[in-house]
Amino acid sequence: MKSLELLDYLSTKAGCMYMSDLHQAKNFLAVHHALRELSPDAFAVKEWNDAVWYITGEQHDFGSSDEAEKYLAEYIMNKGNY
């Protein structure tokens, strides 16, 4: 799994044609499901911080992959209105 970067992984697992589709709320449910299948430790905290920034547009510096994953999952669920 580490051969893919986190954003590539999420894009592929969520069925997004383009990585930029990760920004779209209509894809958030699929992205959330992809997150649930993934152990936060599968990727470095830097990749998680980059994914949070890319998807949310918010710059954060989380200290652990787990913190970043939880933030991203909550953001997606709140913004996707699920």
C-alpha cells in the first residue's frame, strides 16, 4: 500500500476520476469509506497533513497520523452533511 501516496490512494479507492475530485462534497461519502478502510499508520503524518490541506484547504500541523485522519474524517462528515 505504501507504493501509493495517500492522496492517490484516497482518489482511487473513492472512485474519483481525478485527484481534484477529492475536493467535491459529492465525493465525500466515498472518501469517508476509503478512510475507514485505512489504518492511519499506513502513511506518514506528513502525507496526512498534506491530504488535510489538499482536501479541506486548511493548513494544519498534526503531530500524528491518527490525529490528522480523525480530523479529516470529521471534516468530511460535517461538510458532506451525512
